[in-house]
Amino acid sequence: MIETPDAIQNVPALLAAHGPGLGKNLMVWCCASSRGHKPYTLAMVLNDFSRTCSKFDFSVLATDISSRVLDIAIKGVYDAGEIDPVPMELRKKYLLKNKDKTKRLVRIVPEAIRKVRLQHLNLMDPDFGIHRKMDIIFCRNVIIYFDRETTEKLLVKLCDQLIPGGFIFMGHSELLDCTMLPLISLAPAIYQKVNR
Ligand SMILES: C[S@@+](CC[C@H](N)C(=O)[O-])C[C@H]1O[C@@H](n2cnc3c(N)ncnc32)[C@H](O)[C@@H]1O
């Protein structure tokens, strides 16, 4: 199922309220992006935002350990049933229906595809090999696979990869203990990096 925009739809408002120091060329990283739902939904929402804000631009880096899901994401083609949570105004602009109606497939438009770079990355690697710092990191529904020590080490590395003032979005049930991290809680599952 395509990611319900919920938190993603709040990104423009979050940037306006809490992100004045963030770059005009916003870098967003979805670090366990699976089949591509979240990065493409983000590309749709941020592309809409860029139309209202002339100097704003963005790039989305989407990574996953699984080549199988990355291959699906690269195609950008989904079953029509998967897009139900996407609001109609975004569907009209960013999803193309298959000409063959029997197939019930939709394709992400090239304008959104171009904004998303997909790449293989194992979050357990000691060095992510990503040279640019990120403004926003989505790390949702993946720490559930890791034990506490592994999660703590990963969160330190993710914070290092984030600019001061940048945001981390976790899954709704993935509440972080910020005492040992340079993060404050802004809203449920949304954290901002601070200087500590
Ligand atoms: C439950 S899915 C979550 C997908 C998406 N973040 C979401 O919230 O819908 C978990 C994803 O984490 C990926 N994953 C698991 N271990 C990983 C690792 N060590 N490095 C990178 N990705 C990993 C899996 O391949 C899978 O695509």
C-alpha cells in the first residue's frame, strides 16, 4: 500500500514552522524505503510545495538493503489498490493509469520519479558512504528488526548524518529515548536535531 501521507503531508508545514535554517535544496533520506511508497509520496508532496515557493528545491534519497524491493521501486509501477491512501489531488497530478484497463496498474509520473534516487544501503554498515548531510530522515518501521544496542548505534549514526535543526521521522510505535541523543521530540514520532 502506498504510504498514507499523514506525517508526510505535514512536512511543508513543519519546514515553515521549525526549519528556517534548512537548505533551500532540501535533502530527504528514506533509509529503509522498501517498495518506494514513501519516497514517491514525499516527492509528490514536496513537488507541490516547490510550486508555491519559487526558490525551494529538493532531492529524495531512498535506500534499502533488499534488491528485490529496490527493483520494484525503480519501476515505479503499482497496483491501483495500493494508491487508495493517496489524496485525489495528488493522484491526479502524479499517477498515470495504465492504458490497458484490465491491468489496474498505475505509474508514477517522470516528474516525481526524477526526484528520487534509489540505492542499495545496509543500515548496519559502519559508514553509510553518504557525503551530504540530510535535512530530513525517514526511518520508519525498520528499528523493529534490531535489538536495543544495534538501534542505539544506528540512531547515533543517523543523527550524525543530519544537519542541526534537521528532522527524523520514526514509525508511530517507535518512540525514542532522547536523553543520549541530540534530539528533541516535536510531535509523536517526529524529532528535531539540536546542539547538545
Ligand atoms: C517494514 S518495511 C518498512 C518500510 C517503510 N519504511 C515503511 O515504513 O513503510 C522494513 C524495510 O526495512 C528494510 N531493512 C531491513 N533491514 C535493513 C537494513 N539493515 N538496512 C536497510 N534496510 C533494511 C527491509 O528490506 C524493508 O524494506
